[in-house]
Amino acid sequence: MDMTPDPALHSAAKLRPAWEALVANAAEANCFYMPAMLLPALRHLADQDDVRLIEAWRDDTLIGLLPVAIASRHGRYPIANVTNWTHRHCFFGAPIIRKGQEIHAWEHFLSALDGADWAPHFLHLTGLDSDGANVAALQEVCARQRRGLRSIHGYARAFLKSRLSADEYWETHIRGKKRKEIRRLQKRLKELGTMTSSTLTHVDDISAWCDAFLALELAGWKGVEGTAMACNPADAAFFRDCIASAFADGTVDFLRLDFDGKPIAMLVNFLMGEGAFSFKIAFDETMARFSPGVLIEIDNLRHVLDSGGADWMDSCAAPGHPMIDSLWAERRHIVQYRVALRGIRRSIAWHALQIVDNITARLRALNGKK
């Protein structure tokens, strides 16, 4: 079994056929590590990171893929570590593992890192689902190997999974006062002009739709703060590349809400397996009084629950997001883990951090009692 990590983009093209087969049989979906999203990220966003792809093979079958990079810090501690690569537009960090091979893949990942002289101190895993196949397998492998494993942070974010129709979900989970207000806004917009909903369906429209989305985002608060994708040529190129690649693979849903022929809200979802990830949303903030972001999320609710395109959708939103948390009732618990790696220096660093964490927790407990 070849477990040698290679510079990611150099090896990715050769890996693609096996990689696509892995994605089709994944134990846990992660659109950010499928070729249509990871390859654009490597092309446009990896300049400052030494990204490597750790491959786990069983005979001639790829059973696992874990992108990693070196971080110079670990939270507030100035200690280097190896981490799953989650760039600024990556909102989930579970490696792609073939279903039924979860234990073997994690054994291979950890063995590769144990033997890698470039991997400092410990493995820091971010953006995992606490109830997902990756966490279950990781916990089992660490228990078997008596390998240190510590959960260091977690939060809940909006998640959509229901057998209800969109209308039933809306009536069940959204407060009556909010439903009434949304109906009023929809009625008012229809009185003022023509409102239409559409989905990207033609390859010739990709460029114009990307232009419109980037312009909407740039015109809003993200543009003011300098975090809109159009503010950074690499981010904009990544976005365009992702949309084109995923459209070719049939793994993107790009939704649009127009008022009198002008886009007032747009939303991008990426699909993998039975699930989907809501990647980005942008809306015309000059129309904020009509809540265009909420209106396109209502279209998205119908798209998910009524079309049968996905069994669930991860919002990829920050915890406590005021808009999506009020619309979606389910939650996904996202966690981080610190995983011990073999080696004397690594062991010293691991135990030192454990001591610091324990002291910090005790001090917080004492302060809480005062």
C-alpha cells in the first residue's frame, strides 16, 4: 500500500479516476474534497500552503483521501501541527473514505503521518461531523491503538433533513408571524414588478451567472469589508472554476431570484451522494426591506424537499446565523479533534498541551464558581 504523500496538485490529475470512484462510494459526503471543488482550490488557493494529499490504498482501490497542510499555530498556542486542509472557502473537513473501509483508511492516514518527518507534533482535525462515519472510525482506531484523541471545540449549525414537503416544513417549523410577514413581502414585490425564479441549466450561461453573483456579493457588506470573492482575483477564479467543473459533473445547483429581470438574490449548492452543501448566498442589499435572502431560501427549501435532489443539506453557516437558523430546524454538530502522533518530540508536545488544557479548564471552573 503506497502511503507516500505527494504535492497535491502534481498528483491529483493522475489520481482522478480512482478519486471519482472513491467519491461515488464515500462513507461520508464532503463536496469540498471532491475533484470539482478540491482541484480548483489547489489551483487558486494553495499558494501559501504546502498542501499534500495522503492517499490510502487497498490493493488497487483508493479507499481514502485526506488533504493536509502545516499550520504554524494551534489556536492561541505558537506550536506547529499538521491539519486537514480547510481553506477560507471550505466549510467541512471530513476526508473522503470508501464506505466499509473507514477503519483501514484511518489506520493508513495515521500511520503515514507517524512516519512523515514533515508532520510536526500532532494532527489537528477541523470541521468534522460529531455523528459522522469519520469520527466514529477515528475514535475506534485511536482506542484500539491507545492513541491520544481529544475533542477541543464544537458548535451546532443549521441543517436540513426532513420527510415533510416544503409547504409542510414551512408550516411546521416557521413561526406564524414570520410566515405572515414573508407572504406580505412576496405580495408587495409582485405588485411592484415581475419576480422570477430560475436555476442554471445551460453551460453558455455560466460566465454571466458567475459575474452576477460576484457583483451582488461585492455590492454588499462583504465588499465593504473586503471579504467578497471579487475583492481577491484568486477567490473569484476559484469560484468560477468550481461552478464550471461542478456543472460539468452535474454536482452544482445554482439558484437565482430576479426582480424585473435583475438578480436580487443568488444561491449556490454543491451536491455529493445523497446530500448537499449550501456554499454561498448573495443578495441585493438595496432590496433588504423585502428580505431577498429569505425569499431565495424558500425557493431552496422547495428545491431540496420537493425535487428529491438531496436527502439533506448542510447550511455551512456560522453558528447562530440569524437568518438560516430561523428557517431550518435541524442542527449538525461540527467538532475539532487533536490526535496524537508517534514520536518522542510529538509525545512531549502532546502531553504539554494536555497539561495546559487541563489547567485552563480548572481555572475556568474556579472562576465560574466565584
